[in-house]
Amino acid sequence: GENVEQHPSTLSVQEGDSAVIKCTYSDSASNYFPWYKQELGKRPQLIIDIRSNVGEKKDQRIAVTLNKTAKHFSLHITETQPEDSAVYFCAASEGGGNKLTFGTGTQLKVEL
Amino acid sequence: KAGVTQTPRYLIKTRGQQVTLSCSPISGHRSVSWYQQTPGQGLQFLFEYFSETQRNKGNFPGRFSGRQFSNSRSEMNVSTLELGDSALYLCASSLDSGAPGEQFFGPGTRLTVL
């Protein structure tokens, strides 16, 4: 089955800096890669996703890149703000439904 | 449009008991997935139901089961509860247009097993 590794487990940045979170996956059949943000005590919410036929996707301050050959995908947050502080999860889906295999999460802390 | 709802929000049970959790998806969503979230194991996929059929299954023992009704509402059941079953159980619904897509999570049911 699919295995997703996520690094780093914690990340502390200064407000206005950029943050990068990296994930690797094992199953070359995976074709959908979402990123979820979970604030303390709240439900995970999708912030951006990318499909295997696209190499990069951007939405305002957030971007995701995918390298299918290396089986890597990364989340980039620019101009970080205190409200970006949360746990971020990457995930991969092998298709044939909506089964998501999640990474272990990254606790992002944006300091003033 | 109302979001995904889960009942109950909190539950306390003792070892050996069984529990049933309920999930109501967003109107029009036909896929419901269940996840277990713990500090140690993170978010782990339990199973997915689509059109009243289990479409995907994770690596959990047979004590964990689920079902989906004709209105897409879903329930999951855990029998013979163990201490390690204490977790936040999240369900997520998806429109399912033929390819994996955004899953909308419910608030979760916090299960504590004593």
C-alpha cells in the first residue's frame, strides 16, 4: 500500500518568511495529492491540491509542486502570517475512490 | 449548504463495550470516508463507502465496521472496545465526480475508552 513521509515534523518561522513542507510517497499509481490544514481543536480543511498531470499549482500565498519521477511533492507558503500557524498534512490518493494516505503532519508556528 | 455533521461529539465507553458513530455528509455527496486520528499514529484511513457499498478499506481489525444508507448517511461501529481505540474519529464526504477530489471533514467524534 501507499506510504507517505512528511518533513519536518515541526517548523518555526518568523512572520513574513516562507515555509516549505516536503512529502514523499511510495506508490507510483498515486495521482491526487491534497494538503490539509488543521487548527487546534478543529477539523482538517483542504488548502490546495494537485493532480499527477500538473507540476505546480498556486493559490495566492500557497503553492504546491509535484515531482512524479522522484515521488516528491511540497507545500510552499510565502509571506507567512500568525494565522498560518497550524498542523499541515500532506496526503496521497491512489485513485479508485477517495482513500487518502496521510503524512504524519507538520506543526507550523509563525512567530511575530 | 450545511457541512458534514457527526454525532455524538463526545463518547466515553469502557473496555469490551461497543459503539456506533454517525456521519451525515453534505447534501449531494455520495462518498463517505472514515479516519482515525491519534497523536501517535496521525490520520489513518478506516474505510470508504460509496452508493451503500464499501469501496476501500484500511488496515484495521474486523472489530471496525461501517455501513452507508440510501441517503448517504454513514455509521461506523467498533465492537469489543480496547484502550487503544481512544481517538478522534473523523468522517469526510466527497462529491465523487469520478476522480479523487476534495474531502470535507466533519468535526469528529472524540471517543474515550476507559
